[in-house]
Amino acid sequence: MRPLLALALCAALSGDEIRLADGSVLDGEVVPSGDPAVVAVRFTAGGMSAVRRLPASEVVQVVPGPSARQRSRDALAADERALAAGGDAAAWMALAERARQLGDGGWARRLAQVALERDPQCAAAHRLFGRSLVDGRWLTVAEAARAAGKQWHDGRWMSPEEIAEQEAERVRRHEERLASLQRRAELAEAERRARRAESEADASYTYVSGVVVPGWRTGGWPVAPALPLLACPRPAPLVLAPASGGSLTAAGRSSNAAWSLTWGW
């Protein structure tokens, strides 16, 4: 371990600058960690502090404080003490802006609150708290929205018209989904009926000189009916009883063929 780093681990240094291997720089107070492989850094802001433990291998250099940021903080604290109970709103807001630039939001808000005590209409202080001027009053975002007749809806402030439009759009999308499901169901039913009709069409019959002969299913003797259709659930043997002498003609067709036969005796 580097001698400088070892020294930093042995004694707490105020406002140290910790430079890391990735090029970033931390501004905190190095405090004893109890583990030579760990660097503990205490950060303080807004009256609160937290300790971050870093692997010593990530720490390139510890520059004992005070760092540039710490010097700025010390100067700000000294100027705040100098104002004490005096100073106008503008002076306190100048301090609040310096605290904000240092990244200490809690400190900045505390100084801005003092500015408001000096001048309740201090615009810079109100804006720092996120307020806006509405009809001569400084209102928060929620107060301004309510004053404008808006409501908190679906994660944001919306007017009644916007809420109604959003709900109508939601209903429209829901109805479109239902209609799409209905169309899909109807198409599925139509396909089912077409398959059933095609299957029933395959069960054709042969008509021979007025004698109804059940034809085979696929590949059988389908014939365009010349007489009323008589359904026969199962194929039956061909039974012909013609008179002596004469002729017999049979014709038929399937989905891809047509035929005709004539017998004489």
C-alpha cells in the first residue's frame, strides 16, 4: 500500500480528495476502516453523513484536505456566519445559490428559507422550492394544478377534458380488441363449417337409371344427382334389376373427374 494511503487510513483527514482508478474524484473525509484492503470515506451534506467503503485497489491517490470543494464549503459557512441575523433576501439567496452549485440541496433550501423570512415575495427563493406565481400567489406544483382545476390521474396532473379523452381512448382500444377477437372467432367458425361442408360433399351418391346406389366416399362413384338425394349412411352393394333387353346408363363426377357408362343387353 502506498505510504500516503496508509497515512490516510490511520488518521481522519478533513475534506480529503480521493482520486480513483476510473478517473473520478471524490471529496470526503477518509476515516479508519479497520481493514487495510478497504478505504472508508465519509460524506457529509445537509447535516447528514454516510460512509462509503471502497476497495483500496480502486484508490489511486488520497490528497489530504482541504480540497477545492471543501475550501468552497468552508468559505460559504464563514459567509453565512458573517451574515448571522442580518442581510437581506438577496444576500441570503446568493449564499443559497452557492450551496446549490456545491450540490448541497439541503443547505441551499435552508438558506433560501431565511431569504423568504426576509422577503416573503422573494421570487428566487420560491422558484428554488419549485413554486410558481399564479394570480399573485406562489403555489407548489400540486397547488397550481388544483387551482387550474386539474386532478392527479394516471401519474400526472390532468384537466377533466384530458381525463375524459384518455378514458374514451382507453374504451376505444378495449372495444377494438374485443372486435378483433370476435372477428378471429368468426373466421375460425367459418373455416370449421367449410371443412365440414367439404367433408359432407365427399359423401356423394351414384344414380343409375333411376336406381339410387350409394357411392363410395373419396375416390368412389360420385355422380351429379338426377333424382332426389336419398342418404345412405354406409355404402351398400350395387343391386340392379333391369328388364330383359335394353340398356342401362350411369354417369357421375367427382371434384376432379366426370364419367359415363352405358350397358346394353
